[in-house]
Amino acid sequence: MVWDIVSKRGRRRRSCCAHAQLSLKPGWLLFFRMAADNSVLLGLVEEFVSGQVDSKAAETSEKSIVNVIHCLSSCRLSLTSSQPQTRGRGVQLLSQVLQECYSSLSERELEVLLAFYENRLKDHYVIIPHVLQGLNALTKCSVLPPGSAVSILRSIFQDLHVQSLMLAERSCVYNILVSLMESKEEELKGLGADFIYGFVQSVDGERDPRNLLLAFQVARNIIHRGYDLGKFVEELFEVMSCYFPIDFSPPPSDPHRITQEELVLSLRAVLTGTSQFAEFLLPLIIEKLDSDIQSAKVDSLQTLFISCMQVFQTASEGVESAGLSALSALVSCLSRSVLNSDSEDVLQVFLSLVLQDCQHHLCEPDLKLVWPSAKLLQAAAGASYRASLIVSAAVIPALLEQYNNETQVRSLLMYFSLCLLHKHTEDSVLVAFQQSLCSVVFSALTESGAGLQVTATRVLTALGQQPGECSCGFSVEEVVAVCISLQKIAEHVRDSEGIGRFFHDIIIPHLLGLCLQAALQSRDAGQLFERKKQHLWDSSCHSFTSRQVEIPEIDRLLVQLEDLSCTGPHLFSYTFAAKCFAGLVNKMPAGEALDAVLERVMKRISVELENVSSAQRTQAFTLLLWVSKALLLRYHPLSTALTDKLFALLSDPALGSQVADGFCVLMSDSLDVLNRNCHADVRIMYRQRFFAENTTKIIQGFNSAEQEKKSYYLKALSHIVSNLPRQVQLTELPVLLPLLLEALSCADQAVQLSTLSCLQPVLLEPPAAIRNQLEALFSRLLTLTTSPAMKVRIASLQCVHALSRLPEHMVLPFRARVLKALAVPLDDTKRLVRMEAMVARGEWFLLGSPGGR
């Protein structure tokens, strides 16, 4: 088709020129004068293509510079040769000509040449370098036809694997992108996320510093010029951030003179260029701050500083949060620096810069930068005690002076509430300002705004918690005034559920705490309280002491813990009461005392659980779970009866899901109680014993359960099996495999993930039972490779990869099916999934092939 265009175009021009010679441009007249020299041009082309004289390319360029189409016609025989090397020489010659005369091409000529070059991208690999050189020249033209940029990029992204090319060819690709972004930006933006995906695929793995500078330039243009990143935000960040921090030492005789600073600044401009990178950038920087390489620390700190300064300009909560966290991390790091007598305090120097930028905004009438400034100062002050001293000494006096200015009241109090709620182990940083602060707070409590009153109350609470002379600096009159103000606030907002809940959950508990602190100032009351507190402490944390320690009033303590476990209104209180109770029961010696305790508590648990309308069923179940674990660990005979109750509750419509998750508590190690570090009575192989005694119960319960409740049994099973030693898993797999396969089909993603984590290590050394279930196993695993949950997709791909290690005659019949299914996750939106898919598919490609395993 290209040749038809060329020949028809030539005939058209020759026929038209006879009638319109006077209107021809001088260049075209010269072309016709050269017609007589056509044999010379053909000779030059033949000498170059044959490989005899490379310098003929320059002469060919001079002969054909006025008409590239004429050169294309002269190269026709070489470009259509059946020999790749000959075609390559022809394309090379044409590309070198284009590098000299691309600026003189017309739009119609460009259409012909672009069609030719895009088609050649599908040609033999020896031709590709010359094709890219030609395209690089063409994309510099100022008259590129509409749509050509999209066409060029689609051809490159679809037909080339860029990272398999040589360095110069990869450079051509990046230069093509740079040129098109300059001349055809709107067209590229029209590609949307496809352009981002193509660029990510092209740059992934690049290592040459010259090409990296070009890649960083493209990425910077994408970010700063408003390209739509779509769903590939994380992928673009990952492919760029893998170079952070830059570690590059140019060779002494480097002709390109690329410096580490160039690379660092280019990459930093990319990583800090968009708010969409914020959630990924901060964890990366904090991780790199722990590096032993000094240049990596410096680069991380400087990148943090750039991120922090964006808080002033951003309208994005993500960037603001990341910037403030970055500032706090930076100040914290600088606060740990060692001070020498002959060196300046780097923390003081840095904070002086922050104060210089922020402090004056707090006192200006224009409120535009008040809140960003206050947030930056709060983040800096909250990072360390030394930083809080520096910031407070500079800021608080200025804010107190401006307090009478109504516009500054809210920013002042908010600063206090955020700064004071940060607790330091050292003395309070606000001791020097306590009188002035108290006056401000009491004044704010009388304001009409409910929000301001609540904020003032938070500040007052924080002041009351400060160590030093602030928990005793209030007079009786001031305390009474505060209480009266709180009463007025409560009466004013009695119909507001949110404020009422705030009083119930925050204000009243804090006031009670302050009252208790005041009561302890009485010597007699303090001594009495200390004795009671010590007695309670010695008794209830006995859960962590040796079994030989004698517990005073243990019966009374157990009754109180039982009451709190069964009636506590808060998850934290009744859960930890149940843990304490279980810890004590686990260590009690066998005998009548223990039997009486267990009989009493089981009667109470049964009553609550059997009453389906009881409001304490969850509390009773929690106590049952921890008592069951306490008895299971010590092989108590009653443990079987308690675990039977748990199995029965799996079919409970209200508690079934919680009970299923409870089996994870039974089988896994507990970090705070019921472990050997806490001197608990833990027998060896209790997991294996539990599994052996209850496998049949799980299977029978699953088979008899209603369809909507079967998932509870599968979840319980997956928790049990995943906590067994691997050797036991291998031994018991034949019995459990049907249920595990059923669990893979369960809609509950937690069940799927738990089951996959159990199967994956087993498949590395698969038992014989697997061989009879391969069809079902492959069906379920391949289905899960497209699960909505990323972790499930990754785990299923790992299992598919593991299956490739089975004997070849067993899995070879599944090869085509697996390869087809794994093509889908190769285009997954998540990079980690694509990597797992690539590794797994590579192993399955090698299966059964010559040279494969």
C-alpha cells in the first residue's frame, strides 16, 4: 500500500508539472533537474545497502535532501528484500537521510513515512533500531498529522518490549515520548491511563543514567502537566521510587558528564510532584531514614523538607497529611542528633526556618495561611520535647498578645489543644505560661460558641494532666467556675447527641480522673488508695506471675472478674477481664476449688448464651472462649465440653462468625496472657491433640449445617489447620482436602486467604492425595486469580506456581488452560500481582518444552 501511494504520487506530480511549471517551488524544480542523476542516486543506495561503503549515506542525503519520497523510491528494492539484513540497511539509510532533512517534510510526506515506519515495527529485530531512529527524527517535525502521536505510541507500546532493546534504542523511545509530549500533548492526554500504563511498562527496569534522566523528564511532564494517572498511580510511583535514593558515582572519564545531583533532583521532582503519591512516599522516606548510607539519609531528609513545604499550597488532604507527618518525622530525626561544642544545633537551625515561614502568619489579619501555619507548628512541636520548647517559646507569647483579636481565638485554642494533648515524659513546656493560659481558657469557656467552649474544655483537660505545677495551680474558685461553665454547656446542647456523647465519653471521665487526683492529695486518702491499688494489682496481674505465688482473696477476685466479663459494657473491659480470669484459672491447682469456680462460671455462661434475647451474649461467648483456651492449654478434662459448646455455637445466627474467628484465638499464641513467658501451664502438642479430637466434629458439623452457615465451619477449619505444624498438615491433608477445596469456593475472602496460606506450603511437597483432586484444585485456584482481593490473587498465583513443580506427566494436561488463565493477571492493575503472574506463567511455559525442567 505504501508503494502504491509513492508511485501514484510520483505519476501525479509528473503529469501536473507539465502544465504548472511556473507555480512549482524551487525545491521541486531542483528535483526534476536531478532526475537525470537518478542513476547516480541508485548507485549510492546500492553501495550503502551492500555494505561496501558506509560513508555513501552522507552523499545519498545530499542527493535526496530535497525529496525524501524520491529516496524512498530509490531504496524500494532494498526495503522489500527478503533478507532482514538488506532491509535493515535500507531502513538505516532512509533514517539517516531523515535525520538531516526532517524539517523540510510536508504533512502528506509525513503520513506516508509514518505509515511505513509503524508497519516496520513488526519487522525483524535487526531492523528495529533503525526504525526507532527514523521515528525519532519524524516526531521532531512541526507538521505532524492529527492522530499521528497516538498511532506512533500505540505501535511502540504494542509491538515492542522496550527493556529488551539496547541502550541506544531505549533512548530513542524516551526521546520520542519527550518530542510528542512537546508537540502533541492534547493527543497524548486523550489516551488517558493507557499512556501511563505504556510508559510504566517501557521504563520498568531501566538502569542507564542517561536514559533515566529522560525517563524522569517524561514522568515529571506527566505529573506537572495534568495527565490522568487513572488507576496506575501506585504503578507509576513504584516504577519511579525503586531508584530512591539515588546512588550513582560517574566514572572518572565519563563523556556524558552526568552527575548524581542531576539524577537526585530529577527524581525528587517526580516523587514530590503530586498529592496522589503522598500515601506511598512517606513510608518509603521513613524507611530510608534508617539507612546506614549517609547520602541516603540526606536525600531522604531533603525530600521530606520539600514535601513539608507543599502544605502551604495544597488543597489536598492527602498531601497535607503526608507533609505534616514528614515534617514531624524530620524534626524527630533532627532532635536525636548529637550536639558538639564546636557545631551548631541543626534542630534549632531547621526550626528557625520553619518559624520564619509560619510565625508571622498567625498574627496577620488575613486568615488564609493561619491554619496551615498552625498545623505546621503543631507538627513540629509535637515531634519531640526539645522541639516543643523551641516552638512554644517563640509562638505562645505572640499568640497571647493577639488573644484579644477575635479572629485569632480559634487558631490559638486549637494550637493549644493539639500541642498540649501530646504527652512528654519531661516537665511541662507550658509552666512559664500557666497563669496567662488559665485566664485565656476561662475566658473562652464563657463564649457563646459551643465549638469554642468544647475546644477550651479540651485545653483545660490537657492542662490538668500536665506534670509540674500546672495538676495543683488552680484555685477553688476557678474549679467551681469551670464546673459551672460545663453545666451551662451541657444544658445548652442537651438535644445534641454528638455533644452529649462527647461529654459522656471524654469530659466526664477526665473530670473524674481529676477529682481522683485531687482526692489523692489528702495524705490519709492517698495511703488508703495506694494500699487498695497495690492489693488489686498483686491479685489481678497474677496472670503474669509464677504459679507458686499465693494470691490473697482469689475467690473474691475471680467473682469480680467474672462479673466484669459478663456485664462490662465496653469491648476492652470485658475482653481483658476474661483474659485475666482465664489466666488465673489456667494456673489454679486441680481440685475442688477449681471445680467450683468452673461449675459456677459455666452455669452463668450457659444461662446467658441460651437466652437469645440477652444483651450480654457476646460477653458470655468471650469469657467461654478464653476459659476454653485456658483449659485446653493444660489438658483439663473439662476442655472437651467447652470446645463442644463452641462447635455448637458455629450454627448460631448471631454469634456464628465471631465463634469461627474465635478458633484462631484457641490455636494461635497469645502475646499478653496464657503463654510460657507469663508462666502459664502450656502442654506440648496441644494443637495436634485438639485437631485429632475435633476433626470429625468439624466435618460432621459442616455436612449437617445449613448452606448459609457452612462458611463458619470452613473459616474455623482454616484457622485450625493454618496453625498446625507443616508435618501434621501433610499427614492430615487427605482427610481435609475436600473441605479445603470447598473453602476455596466460599465467598468469604478471609476464608479463601486463610485456606490458600495453608495450601501453598503443602503444595511445595504435595502428598499423594493431591493427585486425585487436581481438576478441582486447578479450577478453584484459577478462578481466584481474578478475585477482587489483591492478597487472594497473589496467594492463588503462588499456589498455581507451586503446582508447576508436580511431576510433569500429572500437570502437563493442564498447561494450555493455565497459560490462558494466567494471561489475565498479567494485565492486573497491581504491580505485585503482575509480578507473581509473570513468574508463575514463565514456569508453566517451560513445562514440557525442550530445555525446560
